[in-house]
Amino acid sequence: MKNYFLKNRFQNYWRNIDKNILICFFVLFFLGSFFSFSSTSSLAGERLDKDYYFFFTKHFIFMTFAIVLMFFVSFVEIKSLKKSIFPLFLITFAILLLVPFIGYEVKGARRWLDFYFFKIQPIELIKPFFVLAVATFLTSKKLKKSNSGYILSFLILLSVVILLVNQPDFGQSILLIVTWISVLFVSGFSILLTIFFFFLLVIFASVLILSFPSKFGYIFKRVTTFLDPNKGDSFQTQKALDAIRQGGFTGQGMGEGILKESVPEAHTDYIIAVITEEFGSIISIFIILIFLYVSFRIIKKCLNENEEDIKLSLCGLSSLLIFQTFIHIGVNTSLLPTTGMTLPFLSYGGSSLIGSAILAGVILNYTKNRISEKEYL
């Protein structure tokens, strides 16, 4: 009886899942694994004197775990998933709270927690739950009557941003702010009040930078360098641009790129430039189209969605995915100041992969054909 129930559940799951989105996520995960090998083999073997497969093996293990996690999140009943949103947000927020106390510093930023067997960057885990928590507050019937959902969502944003600014991590802070604004806009919030909140956050950030120049002065330097490259060190951005130019339409060939050898963390923060240099802009355009297609499928689903919380959650998750993708690409192409933003599914790193898996799992869960699912049951 139990086996029949599980078989029935799986058949029902497979019948109603959006297979187009699922295939896109699979393609992104496996492209990330392939590009991880291409961008880290020489780094591991020649510069760090490790096995050539050292970073690739770690990435592959995390990718496998991420895919399993994605399926698990997408398989969970939607009622159970909704009930677990706020507890999971609180847990990930508590983990983020530990960073100022037991986090370790890398290149002047304290963003990581070391649990001996593995290291995590808590912000990567909290991002999807942040979007879901905000959407839950904004669509709550009890909070809607007094409009207190907007205030609570702003307080959540402010709490997370304060912790990020303290690390400091302005790139992720900006990502969460623009995602929050997009969710607010879609929810029907006043445009004038949305602009007011945006300027309030800009003023808050400006006061911090001016009040603590020793801690946040690097942000001003990055913006100044972005506006005028002669006023600062634009080495990484220039190298990324050169790599993209050299890659051209078809690329230099696998393993022939030099960006990964000249720029630190190229396999994370500059992965799209590494891909373009070795495999050409045609592959980069293909990757961008995958992200856009996923967003198109999500928006199409939202137009036919009756449950407001699901609709708002999908819009927020889609915004988070697209904003992060284009911030990463913008930095690589010198359209935006350096932020240290990873590319979802493709950049090397366990935290980024796990965060992407959670986001993908929720999207797959919320885009399932639930009408057909009910009829089938």
C-alpha cells in the first residue's frame, strides 16, 4: 500500500511539473559543472599544487546534493512548504546573525561560517526564503487590513541589509533591495511610496559610507573607479573585458583562456567572462536566453495563477534570479561597479549552488499544474 502511494505521488508529481523549467535548471546545473572543470583545473594543478580535479570534484558533489535538494523542495506538498517558509527564514536569519561573531574574514570581508567539514555563506541560503517571507507578509489577509505587512517586510529587509552592510557586502544588499522593490511594485503598492522607501534606503547607505569611511570607503572607491577608471584600480574589470573581446563569437577553445589565471576568484565572480573567452559569446547568449526563458515561463504561470501569495512569490523569485544574473553580467562587462556577485547555478561554490537549488525547487513546486493534480488525486 505504501509503495503504491509513493508511486502514485511520483506519477502525479511528474505529470504536473513544468518540464520546460526543469530541463532549463538541469542544463544550467550541468553547464556549471562543465565550466567549473574548465575554469579551475589549471588553478588547482599549477598554482595550488593540488589534483587537477580538486575543485571540480567539490563542485560536482555540491551539484549532486543541490539537484537532490531541488527535487525534494519541488516534491514537498505545497501546504507543507508554505507552513515551513517562516521557520526556515528564521533559521537562516539566525545563521546570518552568527557571522559577526564566529564568521571568518576573507580579503577584508567577514561573510563566511566555517563548520570544519564545509564552509557556507549564509546570505546565499537566506535569499529565497527572504523573498517568500516578504510575499507571505504582503498577501496576509490579517496584515492587509492595516497595511502592516508592508512595514513588516521593510523591517525584514532592513534587518538583513544591516547584517550584510556590517560584513560588508553591498552587492547582496543592493540585490535584496531591488528584489524587494519589485515585489512591492507587483503587489500593487503605491509607486510614490515605493520611490520614497528606495530613497530612504539610499540615504541610509550614504550616511553609513560617510560616517564610517574606514569600513565602507571601498564602496565609494569602486563607484569612483567605475565612473573614471583612471582614478582607481580597474585591473579585474579590464581583464574581464579583454577576455570577452578575445573570446569573440566562437571563443579561444577549452582551457585556452587566460582570465582564470590572471584574476583571483574568476571561477566565481567572473565566470561569464571566463565562459565567453573560452567558448565564445554564442554560449553566453545561450545561457542568458535560458534565464530569460525560465522567467518567461514563470510570468506566464503567474498570469493564470489565482493564489496571490504564490503569484507574488514567483514574481519575487524570478526577479531575484534575473537581477542577480544581470548584476553579474553587468560587472563582467563593466556596465556596473564591481560587486562580487556569483552567477546562479554556474559559479563555483557550494553555498551558491544550494541557494540556487532552493530557489529552483520552490519555483518548480509553485509552477506545478495543481488543478490537474487535484483531479488526478
